[in-house]
Amino acid sequence: MTRKRPASYAQAGVSLARADHFLKAIKPLVRLTRRPGQLGTIGGFGGIFDLRGAKPTSSEGLLLVSSTDGVGTKLALARRVGRYDGLGVDLVAMNVNDVVCTGAEPWFFLDYIATGRIEPEVLVAVMRGVVRGCCEARCALVGGETAEMPLVYRRGEFDLAGFCVGAVPKRRLITGAAIRPGDTVIGLASSGFHANGYALVQRVLSPAQQRRWADELLTPTRIYVAPILSLLKQAPVRGIAHITGGAFQEKLGRILPAGTAARLTRASWPVPAIIRRVQEAGGLRDDEMFRTFNMGIGMIVVVPPSSAAKTLQILRRQRVAAWRIGAIERGHREVLWD
């Protein structure tokens, strides 16, 4: 039997017309993210950004900070329940929250979408979320790529990746090196699971539970850029950790200098109800939960004890719930629990 050969690129499964339609649909959305320093428009060979136009507080010793990340298996849950509007926010948040941990202001963002077939309604919903996230982070969306790959992804499947670049004056760079015993650890409230641990979430929940709790399970990741940048202007901060994959031990432990440890108190903040529901549904132990999920703390700042009260006040003025969740002591770059 002779195999029928495609007579065109479209018959091979790649439609330039669909791609063009999608690009035209998102251009008005992308314009909403413009900020000082952005040049050109989306659709060119490269996104252009003028460092001087960004009006940094200081160009002396200015450092560029970059990040790339995706949203993991939260995609599978979104596809299962047909809800895509929050995924773009997640994508931006996972990147800009990492960048701001260094004290940097996010400047611009790019996205990458790989799919088996461009479905404009779905991908425009995703891009609305990307634009919403960029606007919240005050970050320009300067470009992106949408790749239709029917030999790699089945119809209805897609994956997302994001890329962010920001900047910080060298003298204001935050690495955690200044953390010392006696410092206070402050936790900032998450909006839920954010974009981590969804392989386990979907393993322990039935399809019916996933659909019933979809609103809470798909709540977008909180973006901490504005409150963190505001805090940095008003109070000393010695370390910042974005609590994502690997949770507290991995992410807080990453910024602890040699000779220090963090001792945290589990009862010092409220765990979101949806996280406890998943724990009960799966019969998961506390140790596993705190090793996998953010448990209601999406970002951590480490500050001198004399600045703790002021830090909490500043964050609450920014409408971010925050708590003293522990302290730094002598140790071996580990997270200990009370």
C-alpha cells in the first residue's frame, strides 16, 4: 500500500494561517504591557529594550538577572477541566518571582508555546494571562514563539516556557550572603499551590475531585514583584527565597550562608484549606507535604530582627498577608522545624 504524501505544509499538520491568525489576535493584548525602555513591536526578529529608557535608579555597576521556567503539570489539570485563563499568570509569576529574589526589577519577558495544533481560543486565553501577569509585574512582553509540532505533541496538548530579564545595581544585589544568626524569617502568603507539586496533586485526587475543586487548584501563582520592590526601598533585606519545587529545604536552604540554619515553626501561619484537603484525600504525612508544597508560604524574606515589625507593616500595607515564621541560628545550611 502506497502511503499518501502531503502536498503542502498545512497537510503535514502545520498551518501558517492559524499561526498568523493567532499573532494578529494577541497583538492588541501585548501592547498593554509596554513600559519605559521597550522599543519596537511584537513580531520582529528580536525584542528590543533600551536600558537607558528603563530609567534604572543607577547605571553604575548595573547587573542583568535572567530566569527561565514553566508551569509543570498544572497544564494537565487545566486541560482536563478546560480552564486556561490562569496559566499565563503562572508562567510570568514563576519567572519574575525568581528574578526579584536578587533584588532586581523585572524589565522584559518572552514566552514560548509548543503545541500539536494551534487552537486560537485556548492560546489566546493563555496569552491573556501572560499579559495580565506582565502588567502586574510591570514587565514588558517583548516577544515570543509559538511552535506547531504535530509530530511531537498530540492535538490539544501544549507546553509553556517563559523567559525574564531584569536588572539590579551591583551594590543592591541580594544573595543571602549577609544572613546571620538571629535574623528573622518572614513568610509571605501564597495564593494556593502556585505551580508546583501538581503531579502529586493529580495522583491523589480523583477526576471528580479535580473538577469540583478546580477553582482553588487552578488559582494563579501570586506575583510578589510590587511588594518586594516596595519593601526593598524601605527596609533592609538580607535574603529572599521563592518557595517553589523542593519547598523550604531546597529554596530557603539555597540562600543560607555556611554556618547558618533556619528554624521554622509550622504553627506560625495558616495553611490554606485546599492544601489540607489534598493532604487528607491522599493520606499524606506532614513531612511529605512540607517537603513538596509551599504550604501557604510563597515567598520568604530574611531581615534583621530590628526590622521585622516594620517589614510586616510594609507588606500588609501592600495587601500581602505575612507572618514571622522563624529565625536564623547557627547550623549547616538546613531548615529545621518546630
